[in-house]
Amino acid sequence: MVSIIRRHINRFPDYITNGLLIQKILQLLKLAGFVIEPYYLVQEGLFGVVDFETEKNYNNFEFTELGLQDMPALDRFDGRSIRKETLQKRIKQGHKCFALKTDGSIAAFTWCNPNEIHHYKLSSRTLKQREAYLYDAQTHYNFRGRNLAPYLRYKSYYALNLMGFDILYSCSDYFNRPAIRFKQKLNARFLSIGMNLNLIGLYKKSWVIKQLADVEIMDNKV
């Protein structure tokens, strides 16, 4: 844990530049047992036209759905600690993983859970027909700055729509400015602001601070 804390502290200048300082401080508190999670519940989907400049900027990238055989390529992806066994378990549970590949390598990926909203344990809930939860979007360091994450997410909307999932949710930490900008680019609807508290197991509570919008029932045919 000491090495993790030291690594975070060393990266504070980058966190400040990227608008992530408060979020990272809250993550450090979480390591000590103090969970303070303000978050947005977001609805994503095919909400109008999204400008990705021109499609030719992505000609070198192939959109694909990954399977069990692809999980070793995501083992500790770009320095992450998540192992292939955990990722393979997701696939076996029915989760879906979409990716952009170039020259055979995975440049970015994002996950979908059709069973439940699970990121915030205190406010998790089972999903209904047509609903799915989007989570864990990652772009490899070598490909950052090329607008791949929102492009991949947008392509995922179409793939999920064809599978019958057209009411898509995600969660974003309230202080994660890059994630919020990422979803604003995609015309996402911010539904509510919520809070999860878990103070070293002595006090647990989850509630909605403010309702911002209602869920829009989609009627997209692709």
C-alpha cells in the first residue's frame, strides 16, 4: 500500500494538470477505509450526431468484440493490475468487451455488463430487458490523445443496439473531469448525482443528491 500511495503522490502534478486531483485524493482515502464516492449516473446511446471529424482518421483501427481467447492480451494492460482470469470470468458471466485494434494490437477497449450496474456496490441494481451498463474504458498510453475512447464507445452503441440493448448506463466519479468531458462529447444524458459513503465499515449509506433528468426511452433502428 505504501508504494501505491507514493506513486499517487509522485503523480500529483499530472493529476492537477488533468483535473483529477480531488478524485485521486478520494481514492487514497478509500485505501484507508474511508469511501467517499460522489458520482453521476449517466445514460449513453445514439443521441443525435457526434462529430468525429472524419472517419478516415480511424481507418487504421478495426472495431471488434473480444472473447475469452483475447483476454491474455488484456492481462495487466498498460500497467493495470487486472489479470486475465478476472477478465475471462467477466466474459463467462455474459459481459461484453469491445475494442479497437491496429496492426493486431489492442489500442483501446470498453466493457458492458447486461446484468447489473455494479461499479458502486452500495448503489448497484439489477438491469431490465434492453438495459446494459458500460464500464472500464481504457486506451493504451501509446494511443492517447487520438480521440479513440469516445469513438470506440460510439461504435459500441451501434453494436449493442443490434443486440437489443438500447438503454445504456454508466457511472462517472463526480470529480473525474476527463471522464465527464468524454461523455459530453457523446451527447450523454446526466441523470442524477449520487453519493456512496462507507466509513471503515461503521457507517454505510447511499443516496441520490439531485435528480437531473429522466431516462430517455430510445427507439433507434440501425
